Amino acid sequence: MRQKQLEFVYMRGVAIMLIVAGHSIYNSGEGFPLLLENLLRGGTALFVFISGYFFHRVFYKRFEFRSFMQNKVNNVLWPFLIVSFVGLFALIPQWIELDNHTLSQIPLDMWYTLRNGYVLYPHWYIPFILLVFLISPVFMSYIKCSAKARWLMLLALSLVAIVVQRPIGNVNVLQSVLYFTPFYMLGICYSQDDSRLASIKMPLRWISWLVLAVTLVMQTYVEGHLGNYHKDFWQYTGIDWQFIQKMALCVLALQGCEWLAQGKEMPWLTRLADMSFAIFFLHPLLTIAIGVVSHLLHFKLAPGSAVTSIAYSLVLFTVQLWGSVWLALWLKRCFGERSKTVMGW
């Protein structure tokens, strides 16, 4: 139990690094390697996968809907509202300096932002995951199904998600739930069927590597699609290769973390995992700050060089990740235990 928990703790640390990396890409489509970008985008799927695993492993046996939701309100909803409030005013310099908006336009900018259901772009995830938590009784029923029924339902919903894809601007919460639910279900199945899956670990690994390679090539070089797939719910635009790729990546990331868990403990990765929600909530504020400062300094790298684009993206990743860690530690010192309400940690 401890080792399995450690594997998923590590995976949470890997997931938050992947999410921040996906938000640190510089010269997207203009120098940054396309295949690498398609690999880095969509790291949220790993977060959802982990949430499904822990829903079964931690909450299922002692599940009580009211206390479960109260915990999510305290540790997810309140930080979302507080950081969003701060973020709304942090956007004002961006609207003025980058978008050249006048002060009279700011109230309209605020309205256009708030009507999407989130303020800072990565935070579309919070309304989505809160709705997933609200329908927890559905997943309780899913857990009680036979293994065959569970995996068949997972396959069926995955086929739907591949066609439905993600919503435009991640605004349609119901479409996001439909798209990401298979990752949540996969996490549940990995917790329930861990012994069976362990017996086929090697075939799963090679199949996952093959699927990862094929889907990356199909998306990048055959379709020529960059990043996540977004569309209107009723529109048909083809297959979402990113979805299939991230399913394979969940398996590979977990197996990689299993390998890490067998070696010497890695306190820094455990720490990142522990602070993952705080990093998720705070790193968009640093994104805004970097954008405004770069604009004021008239700093912009010319497109075209993959090496330069990767190097600068690594700088952005380092600043956003460790800047969020530093900010979270500072807020922890300022607010103590109340910091959970402020930033989820």
C-alpha cells in the first residue's frame, strides 16, 4: 500500500511538472519542435487519472458524500475563488500594457473573462473537476460493476471522447467531463485491478510505447495538428490523437514512477507532489508577470531556432515551477493552516 501510494505521489509530481512545461512553451509552431510540443501538451489527463486512482484507493471504503464534498469545497473551490480574484486584478496590467486597452474597457474585459467560468486559463480544470466530484455516486456505482463491465464502459466512453474532443476555450464543462471521464475511470481501474495489471506489466509497456509513437506521428506529421484538440460539441473534425497518446502516457508515467519508487526516496519529488495544487493555482500568476515584464523590456526571441526555443522554454519552466514553489512557501508562512483555503496547500 505504501509503495503504491509512493508511486502515485511521484506521478502527481511528474504531472504538475508536465502541466507547467506545457504552459512554458515558447515560439509555439515557430521554432519549438512540433512533436515535443504535442507530447508536452495535455498533461491535465495525468492529473485526472491520479484523481480517479485515489478516489477508489482512499475514499471509496469510507465514502460519505457530504463530508467528501465539504473537503473539496474547502481545499479546491475556495482556493479557486481566492486566486481567481487576485488573478482578475493581475490581468489589468496585461490588458493595458499588452492589449493597449483603456481603463474604461477594463470592466468589459472582466465580464468577458468571468463569463467563461474561470479567470486564469489553466483554471478551467477546477469547474470541471468539481462537477466530477459532484457526480461521485455515479463512480461509486461504476466501482461496484464487474471488471469486464468496467473496462467495456471505459472503452465505450473513450471512443466517444475521441470524437467529441475538448471544448473550445475549455468553457463547456459538460464536454470536458465527457472527454476526461475515461482518464478518471482508468485511474479507478488501475486501483481496483492492480494485481491483474501488474501481471501484464511488460506487454502493457511495449504496447503503450508503440501507441505513444504512432499517435505522435499521426498527430504531428500526418494530420499536422499542433497541441490539444478543441471543437464545438456537435462538430465532427476527426480523431483526437492526443487523447489516445495521453492514455498511453498515463501507463508509461505510472510504470516509470513504479521504477523510481523502488530506488532511493526522492524528497524533492514528494515535495512537488504535496504542493502540486498550490503550484497549479499559482503558476498562471507568474505567467502573467513574465508576459508583462517581457513586454515592458521589449524582449522577444525571434522564431525559427529549435535550440533557442527549447532553451528559453526551459528558463520559463524553471521560473514558473520554482517561482510557484517559493510563492507557495511564502504564503504558507504568512497564512499557516489557513493557506489551504488560499491556495489548496
